[in-house]
Amino acid sequence: MSNKDLVVEAAGELFGKKDPSAVDRWVAPGYVQHSSLAADGPEALRALVSSLPDGFRYEGARVIADGDLVALHGTYHGFGPVPLVAFDLFRVENGRLAEHWDALTPLVEDTVSGRTQTDGPTRATDLDRTEANRALVTEFAEKVLKGADYSVLTDYISTETYDQHNPEAGDGLDGFGAAAGKWAEQGRNLVFKTVHKVVAEGDFVLLQSEGEFGVPVAYWDLFRVADGKIVEHWDVIAPIPAELPHSNGLF
């Protein structure tokens, strides 16, 4: 079984069937938790699964596999009063879930672009371009996101197509520029300090970063690349909590 299939099946039993016994089948004894929602170890995950309410369900949008890392992008319904859009990242070791990171943000019904936070292409294509696309997005992260050199933006983002799924930004570079200007007026400048992970499969490249957006945040940015340029963007921006239920950190 591939790591992608393993994570999809494990997550389906844990969060689809809400089966606490799935922990015994799929989760490593030394399971390392980075989420703000659960304590460390398999027993805390079992407790979380056991506590899921009747109305809880997960609606998956896409799965991205890169070596021992598998990322899920989708929406949790029933966790709270509004659905939560989420990225989950699992590290697989010896056929078990060994480590987990995540970020969640409320679903926004009325977005600036008219797109949802999860719609768009779902399956990775251009698998032979994985490393080239990883290199492009990594360089973009260093120069533009961390370096804040927006003069080279069009070296990386298409000037013809940039489909935007951030709920506060419109499509295209103009849409992004307008949103960034509005955020700056609100004291929410986009500050990227550290890129912690780059997960790539084909035309999809996911960045997990740390920075500030008015407050300390985790940035999860998913980019789709076509013909050497970024053409689509999804994200979750989640405030970093002051305290976590474990000592592993959010990253």
C-alpha cells in the first residue's frame, strides 16, 4: 500500500467512521502530535476520535504525497459552530502514522473571488515536473514571501491566470495586490519568517511556514504550477496559540 493510500484509509477510519480502534491499526506507539487540538501520543488521538460528535464529518478535497509525508486538504463539519477548512500533514513510518501537523480556519461562504476555499483541480498532474515545481515554489518563498521582493513576482506567478481561493483576495495579481494593501491598512502585513516544510507532488506544492499576520501565525499555502508559473493558490492562515497541549511545538 502506498503512503497516500495508507493515510486516506487511516483517516477514513479515524475521522470518517469515527472508530477509536483504528488507532491500534494505523498509529505508531510513539505518535508525535503538533496539532493544538490534541495531546501527544496515540491515546490522546483515541480520546479525540471517541469524543467526535454525531454530526461530525470530513469532506476531503485533495491529497498530496511526497515521500514519507502525506497532506490532506479538506473541510471538517461538526467540530464547532461553523465548518473548518484544514490542512493535515502526516509522516508515515513503517506503515504507521508517526507524526501529525495541521492548521484550521473557519469556512467563509462569501469570498471575494467567488471561489470556495477548497474547490478547483483535485488530482496531481505533471508528476514528472515535481522537482522543477518544488524548486520554483521554494525560490518564490525565499525571494518573495520571505524576502518581500515583489518586483520579481511575475517571475513566479502567471500574469494571465492566478485563481485565488483565499477568501479575502480576488483572482489575479491585481486581486492579490488589492488584498495585501487592505491587510496592511489593518496592520496585518504578510511577514514570512521560516519555511518549515515543502511538500510537492506534480503540479501541487504545499508550504508550511511561520510568520506574522498582525499576530504570530502558521501559514499553509498550496500552489498549483502550470508551464513553470504559479496559476492557483489555496491557503489556511492560523494564529499560533500561546499554549499547546504538548511540548512538540506547532511546527
